[in-house]
Amino acid sequence: MFKIFLIASLFLISSNAFASEEYFINSGQKFVSGVTNAASGFVELPRTIIVTSQNEGPLYGFTAGIAQGLLHTVGRSLIGIHDAATFMIPTNSPLKPLYVWQDLSKETSY
């Protein structure tokens, strides 16, 4: 009986160690992506103008693209601040793509 208890205890201890290591990795990634997005949110403006111009044409890109870019700038910056402030709760960010320099051919979505 003691051997079974010892084996079960070792299994629980090791599974908690793996869970806590994963928790710290996820929390750290959320903090880094939050700070990065808060600092690089302004890059959304030219990115959105370029993507919108390529998809809809230059006139639409320089009118509606600027408005959308400003909204994406504010959105990415605020989500980055929120993620950095709540990094101790490791959740997934709603930003797609996670960083502004990823997948430059698509518009940011939430």
C-alpha cells in the first residue's frame, strides 16, 4: 500500500511541476507580447493603409484605410496594455496575428 501511495505522490508532484513550468512560460509569453504590442501599435496605421490599398485600391486605402488603421492602432495598443497588465492570468490574446510584423498580407482581426 505504501508503494502505491509513493508512486501516486511522485506522479502528482511531477505533473504539478510540469503544469507550473507551462504556467510560467505562458505568462511570460503573454507579458512579452503585451509589451511588444503596446509599444508597436503605431505600426498598424501604415500597415493597414498598405493592406487596404492593395485589396481595395489606393483611394480607398488612403481614406478608409487611415480610419481603420487608427482604430487598429488603438486596438492593438490597448490589448497590449491589457495583456501586459494581466500576464499572471495566462490567456490567449484575441489579436490575429499576434505581432504586427506577422502575416503582412492580411488585416488585423480580433
